[in-house]
Amino acid sequence: MEEAGPTGIATVDMLAPEEVCPPRGEVIKGSTELTISDRRRHRRKLMRIRSKRVKNTTATDLTKDKKAAMARVIRMAHKPGSNVKVVT
């Protein structure tokens, strides 16, 4: 009996990618495969990221610093189609 695989190809070429190199990180699941705990974990992770982003934006609010606010207005004034005229 002959072998089903091609004879002129190396054995590494006939292996699946997971067999050649082990996968890094966690296994990717589809949205239908997620369990309730997986969904909740993902939601908590998104909420943590969102809260950090909100904290950073409130801490570095540009309107509190007059120089930064003025620089922002000047940048907006130089955009095409802007009718803003800066008088200093």
C-alpha cells in the first residue's frame, strides 16, 4: 500500500501550524463558544480599561491649563475652512 501523503515534501510541511510552533497566549474562541464567565471577564477588562482612560482624560484636561487651551485654539484656527481669528 502506498502512503496517502506526498513523498517529495518534508514532514514539517505536512504538519498543522500548532504542531510546528506551540500557540502563544490563550486559545481564541468565537463569540458563540464563550461561556458566561468568559463574557463577564471580558466585560470587566473593558470596564477597567475604560475607567483608566476616563481618569487620565480628566486628570489632563486641557481647559484647566491656559497655555494648553490657547495652543489648542490656535491649532484649530489653522485648519482649512476655519473662520476663527486669534487676537492676542
